[in-house]
Amino acid sequence: MKISIITVTYNSEQYIEHALQSVQEQDYPDIEHIVVDGDSKDNTVKVINKYAANTNRPVKYISEPDKGIYDAMNKGIRMATGEAIGILNSDDFYAHKEVISRVANIYKNENTQVVIGDIVFVKPTNLNRVVRNYSAKKWHPGKFAWGYMPAHPSCFIKKKCFEKYGDYKTDYQIAADYELLIRFLQVHRLPYHYMPEVVVKMRIGGASTKNWKSNVILNEEIIRGCRENGMPTNRIKVYSKYFKKVFELINRG
């Protein structure tokens, strides 16, 4: 099966090449890598062009203004020709070269529609320094109401799910991925498979964690996403997750 990897970029020259390399190095042969650039003003497109010319695994890309990160992801989904889709952020990278081949092997189970795994957060200045572990081992859809989701970059979803149940809602600033996964895994009960290993390494400092204001927006959108999908929750439930994050920090590495 072909697996499409979508990477959204905007002024990402600092880290985009590492993300591109981590896809190039995958040992699975049938990968389509799509980069959706939001008309970057730095050297992002120049870096992407190096890989677009790669005859072994060329990168498909577009560079044009968009309406935000989720609009760009939706563009990538529409461009994708793979049977399954994964999202790799421009400043993240796969943990090892066998990630996609292991995902494809899980998809041999015809009932599996979504594959989820684990991630780790690392320091941008030391990629071997794990700051926080984020595991989906004990996760289940009931935890959406408590502010927990499988890490988005560790999720691989059959394209037909987007076609049937819709894509990312572009009126969310930060948590459209949260809302989409509630819709797919809680409302429509898509069968998922947990892959017990680290799939992606994420540099700390992303859109949902960069400051207190972004955390407030994130949590309010989580509550909205739950309510829009008929899942009762409240601020006490959602904000209680920060107690658990302390233990994730303690158990890093």
C-alpha cells in the first residue's frame, strides 16, 4: 500500500531539511511525501526543491498563500494518492528508518483504519535529550473528555476516512486535530491499532505549547471540540491533565 506523508511549512528553513531527510531515509518503498508551503519568505522552498528533484523519492509540493495550518493540511489530503495518510510537522522527524514499514505492516489487518503510536519531545539544541514522553499505551477514546488525545504526528489514517467523515475544521486555531480525532475515534468509532513504540521526535516549542496564551486557546478548543461532538466535559476535567504531565516529565527517557 502507498502511504502519503504530508508536511506543512511556513518559513521553516531552520528544520525542514531534517524532516525531509527522515522521510527519505525510510526503508518502506511506497511513500509519497507532499509538502504544502504557505508562500514562505525565507529559503524553505529552496530547500524543498533539492528534494523535489530527487529521482528515487521525489517530494511533491505546492507553495501558495493559505488560510492557516489546517487549510494547508486539507490541501495536502486532497493531493494525496496514498491509501493512508500521516502528518509530519516541519520541525519534527521520524524516530528511525523503519517507522513507515511497521505502520504498513499493521495495516495488513484489513479492519484497522487508524494507527497510533508514541512520541517524545526533545530539546532543539540536543535531539538526544528527551524532555517529555507522550505515550498512547493507556489511551482510549473516553480520555478525550479529559484533554487527552493520541499524539497527532503519530497518527496514520486511511484516506477514505477523510473522504467519508470530513477533514480538518479550519475555524480552529490549534486543536482541529483534536476535534478530528474525536470525530473519527469517538463518534464514528473507527477501529484503531496502538503501535507500542516511539514514532516521532518533536522539538519542544510548537504552536500548542509555546506560551500560556496558546495553552488557553488549545484547552478552550478542546472543550469546544468535545461539545460539538456530543462528548460531555468541563474545564476542571481538561485542566486536570497538567498534573499527569508532571509525571511525564519525571519519567522522561
